[in-house]
Amino acid sequence: MEQELRNKVKDAAREYYRKVYGQKREFDYIPPSGKLLGEEELLNMIDASLDMWLTAGRFNREFENKFAKYMGVKYALSTNSGSSANLLAFSALTSHKLGEKALKKGDEVITVAAGFPTTINPIIQNGMIPVFVDCEIGTYNIDADKIEEAITDKTKAIFIAHTLGNSYDLDKITVLAEKYNLWVIEDSCDALGGEYKGKKIGTIGHIGTFSFYPAHHLTMGEGGAVITNDPLLYKIIMSFRDWGRDCCCPPGKDGVCGKRFSQQLGNLPFGYDHKYTYSHIGYNLKITDWQAALGCSQIDKLDNFLKIRRRNAELLTELLSDLTDYLILPEVKEGVKPSWFGYLISVKENAPFTKQQLVEYLENNKIGTRQLFAGNILRQPMIVDNDINFRIGSSKVLNSKELNEEYYKLLPNTEFIMNHTFWVGTFPALGEIEIKRITNAIHTFINKKIGVI
């Protein structure tokens, strides 16, 4: 009876989806990012709702298993956002369970200033010093050749994002990490499904992080994941995610470890309930089963989503290739297979127009654009208006109150990106019609500027 009723509800939802959302959407305004949901996602979410479980449950277990298998790693943990994934990954490296390898306040972490704030925030929130290394123009990733000169005896980790799905040089970074005994966190929130020399981005460092916000390669609405092959890191990340507790029992389950009343930890009495024993200063950053249900359906479509994103990026390159006197198009290094969260374009310094002019023209013609997130994060009020310590390359440790134009010159390519670079969409709801609208608008704008029309 229960299954029969459940099927009736899902049949009605299927009919609703097909009548309300079943037609291909035509874009008036072409957004730079977005989600693509089908009836399978709706049915999964309804299935989860009918369970009346509310928190992470059977769909979450299924998703974590599917995601680990897709990435080819031993462990995957879901969380409520990509930003939380970054916080968990970095906080895990401060755990006392890591002994001498644990990060401590005052340690330095290699990163970049051209990116999203939540790659930087966990470094600052944990009392450490971000060390900003300049980027390359074209890949917009960290210039791996400049990392070593920024390393000191206080440097303990490298924490950087793969820019819009295009991998940085993991060979060089891995060599440096081994040479200087550094942790590597691959912020892959914008790079799910991308590859570096046949390996999936996010699987080469010690920890990989991902975002499932609606703009990303798959969506849970809000959601994220952390992956690793290290069993100790897995347990530590889980602890930080689940209130900081020492126990690994999932919600609603007791005694999974078999040691619930047979341990003595901290200064607690012997046998104190392991389910209420806490080994870290943690958070509650779990997801709901509704989100996981959505993710279970989305991950089955991921390879096709990636195929469309790559096709859209290839078409953008093909249709804009005659404008390279004025524009810098994305560069892909040998061995890299990007997953193209978006398509980056830079306006050359000698072009007869500015990025701002081109972006405003596109937006006025209903084509969405985005900056490369914070531009130069050292110019953002989050840094300038707060008491933050950091280094730039091989500079001394600086305080945000010392910032001036001379220091910004230490990151010339980051400054270029802030002033000259933007991106347009590649997400799977876009097709050839939308891509040609984008490129035609860019051609029209430039032709007007150079006097062709």
C-alpha cells in the first residue's frame, strides 16, 4: 500500500514536471551560469520527502558512495556548500591527531589573490598567513614557477583553486609539496570533472573540495563535498563536519564503531558515551536528504553536462578566434582537460576599448557576464578594512593597513585580471544558438569600435 501511494504521488509529479517544465527554455537574457534539472531530480526529492527523514539519510549515503566512485577515491563526505568544504578541508589540517604535521597559528599557506574569497577565508579564520603568488594570463591559474621563491620555513600548505575548471600545473606543485613537506588542498569547486594528465582534478592533492551550488557542474541547490584517500583525514574531516565529535556513527545510528561505552578520552570518565565525545572544535555542516536526492540524480548526468560545457567552450574559441588582436582567449596546457565552469576572456591593454565597455555592452544586450570573482582580493574591503596579515610572493609579512599601490604592483597579472578579464557562460542549458548570440554581440561591439560598421 505504501509503495503504491508513493508511486501515485511520483506519477502526478512526473506529469506536473512535463507540463510545466518539459519544454526547452528559450533565453531572453543569457545568464553566465545556471542549473539544468529534469523530472528525475524532482522525483528523487519527492521520494526523500516521503521518507520524512529530514537530515542526511539513505540518499546521502548513496550520493557519497556514487561521488567517491566517480572521482576514483576512497572517501567522499558531503557538506552544505563548497565554502564549507573548503573550511572543513583546511580546518582538518589543524587537528591534533596529525601530530607534527598539524597546521598551527602563524603558519604560512601559498594561495592566489585572483579567486573566490572562501579559498582564502579558512586560512585567515584559522589564524594563519596567506601568501599570495601571482597568476598566469591565459590559464588564470597560479604561476607555478613563482611558488618556490615564496616558500619559507613557515610555509606548511598550498591551497589554491583550479580556475573555472582549467587545471594548474599539478606536476610542479606536487614536486614542491614533496620537497618541502607541504599539504596540498585542491579547491575544485569550479572544476568538477576536469582532468590533469588522465587524473581527475581534486584527486591528486591530499584533499579535494567541490561545490554543488546551482551555478556549478552538478547541483544540490546548496551543497558541496570533500574527498580524500587518507583514512585519518577522512575521520578528521567528518569530525569537523559533525559537531567535532569523535564518533563516526551517521545520524540516527548508534554503536557503529563498536566502542560506544568502552573508551576513555580526554578527562572524561571511562565508558562515557562515545556518541557525545568531542575531539575537535567543530561545526554542523551536513546536508539534508533532499539535497542528496537531487545530487544522486545529477551525478548520473554529469558526464553529459561536461560534454556540453566543453562543446560550448570549443565553439566560443572557434567563433572568437578572429578577434585575438583585441582579446586573449583561454589557454589550455598540455595534459589538461578542463571542465569549463565558464569561459574567460581578457581585453588586451592596447585594444581600442576597455573590459568595462565590452561588459556593459553585453549586459545591455542581455548577455550575462561575471568577473573573475574578487579580482585582486587584496583590494577588497574584507582585507583593506580589517586587520589581516599576509605576504606577497617573497615579501616580508605585511598588514592590511600597510597596503598601497606599490604592493599591488607585486602582483601584476592579478591586477591585469582585475582590470581586463571577465567570463561568459558555458553551462549545459546553453546551446549553439546562445553561444552564437554571445559571439555575434562581441563581434558587433568590436566592429563598431574599430570602425568596420
